[in-house]
Amino acid sequence: MTTLPRRQFLATAGAAVAALATFHARFAQAFPSRTGETVLPWLDQPPALGDPCCDTLLDWEALDSWITPNDKFFFVSHFNRPIINEPSWKLEVDGLVNTPLSLTLADLKARPSKETIFTLECSGNHGFPSFVGGIGNAKWVDTSLADLLKEAGVKDDGIEVVFWGTDVGDVALKDDIRDVIMHQNFARSMSLADAMNPNNILCYEMNGAALSDAHGFPLRLIAPGWYGIANVKWLKRIEIRDRRFMSLLMGRNYVTIREEDHNGETVWAETSVGRTLLKSVPARVTHSDAGYRISGAAWGAPIDTVEVRIDDGDWQPTTFDDSETAEFAWRIWYLDWASPTLGEHEVTSRAISKSGQIQPAMDDPWIAKKHTYWESNGQVTRHIAIT
């Protein structure tokens, strides 16, 4: 293992800290804030989740920047949370390829890189009352997945790309014909066509710093436009197969179950969680000498407008704060709330995409006939008191 002399180490560390501070300062004001404003607490602030699998859920009331700092960015783990020794780690690319690859982190960093800003959301976000902050927006530094697959040379019969994580766990499968405990790695897959999308990247840096252990050090997949479960952390292997891949986290868990109507007949459909859905949320209500303001975020599709309804009133158009924008990042919006009456109020938002899709209401069949908490993109209503 190569070590740096202490003076060189301190200089390198100091430069990294300075760069990260500059990065945070750049985005510190990228939010529609006003001088002297105070945040009014939501009346329905959920209780702490109390689940060790998740941590650092976003506090919407404290949302004050377009970029989510690393120490406030949520993370979820399903098996163990591995600590990886970088000198011995390699990324393997194998299966149905002409040229299997074995790459160190230095090899990956030596490849052409780019920056991608992407809002990452857990597919369980807002799926149950205490899980309402499984989301964050970050700048990821990365290298192209498609270029790596082209270099390996996918064979003609390769149709599926499997992403294997280092994290492992024991999974019990019991039904009428099976009774087995599997010791398995976290794994997710997508079709070759989806994997070759130029937006997909292999990420080793987050918001100006190396990935932390919690966020997938030394390498993770970042698939802009897909829910968090597809963005495999602690990546160790990319495998090409000639058939669809199913695993615990694709075929039995992270499966959305819905009732669908087909010519008057109810059809039950099960689909694996995949791409993010259109969504918005009221983040906070503030008060200053200029009055009251509701602000929030929208994501999941190219956003055209966001509207807000207060109690049973009409939908009102909001204003976007587009001081910072990116194709796969959330858009921050706000609505100045003129002369609200004293007492408790309901605040609901809905996003409308550029293609005309409207974020569904909670009584829309798309939401009401869904029997799992994944992919919960219904309109979010929050409760506030004006005193």
C-alpha cells in the first residue's frame, strides 16, 4: 500500500476541504429565500423512522439549497454496509463479452469523466407516513457506463446487464415448493438497451468529495431518471447475460402491485420498480415582513408547471427559482401566499410535465388501487397553522 508523506497528505486534504467548502458556498443561496424569514413548522411532521436500514432522511423544513450536502443526503442499505479496501478492489466486467475487464479505481478515474447533477429518490419515499425524506440532489463525478460496455464488447446474445454490489445477506424463501436460505449479493439489472443509455454513469465522487462508505465507496452506478434501488452501491461486478435476471430485489421485493381495469375486469399487475415518476412536494412555509411563502420541489420528468391548492381553493400557478438547473435535477418552486386566514390549513402541490402528464391525486386509481408503498407519487398534502 502506498502512503503519502504527512506534509503532502495534509496539503492534499486541505485542498479537498477547501474545494468542498467552495462547492457548498456556491450553492448556499440557490434557493428562494428572503431576508429575515422564519420557517413555520408543519403540524404533521412525521415521527422518526427508527429503522437502522435508513438514515439522514431529508428534513423538508430545513431545505435551503439546491444541492443536498453529503452529510444530509439520505442513504439506505438492504444487507450489510461493507467497508471496502480500495487497493484490493477491482471492478469486473464479464459474462457475455468479448473482452472481460478488470479495473482498479485509478483505472476508472483515468478514463474520460464528466459531472452529472441528479436528484436521487428512494422508491419508497412517501410510501408510508414516517418515510417522507428519502431524496436528495447531488453532483456526481463519473465515467461512462456505455463506453465501458462498448470496450468490453457485448456479444450478440447478450440482452441483460446485471450490477452486483459487494453487500451481502441471507434471504429466506419459503412457499409451497421452495424452502431455501440464500446467501446473496445485492443485485439489480436492466436491459442492455437501457444500460447503454449515455446518461448512465459509474460514479466515484459526490459533491466534490470521494464517495463515503454509506454512499457506495469506491464506486456506484448512477442511473439518472431511475429510482434509487437501481443505483447500485459498492459496485464490484457488471455481468452480461442472455436472459432476464430476477433476484430478491427485482422479482420479490421492490415490486409494485396494482389493480388495473381492463374492459370492466379487474386485472392484478406486478411490475418491478424502475424509472422515477412525476412528483412534487410542499417543502416549507416561511414568513417575513414581505408576507407568507410556500416553497417546494418537483422532479421525475421534465417539469412544465407546478400548482398549489390551499384547502379547497383553486389551483394556483407557482414560480420557479431557476438560478440553478439541470436535466435530471429537481426544480425549486414557490408561491407567495397573500393574507392567509388564521387557523389550520392544508397545502397541496401537483406537478405537470412538459408532455401534459399531471401528478395524480391520492384518490386517482393509479394511487388508490396500488397495494404496495413503492412508487408513491400521489399529490402530497401538508398541514400548517397560521397564528
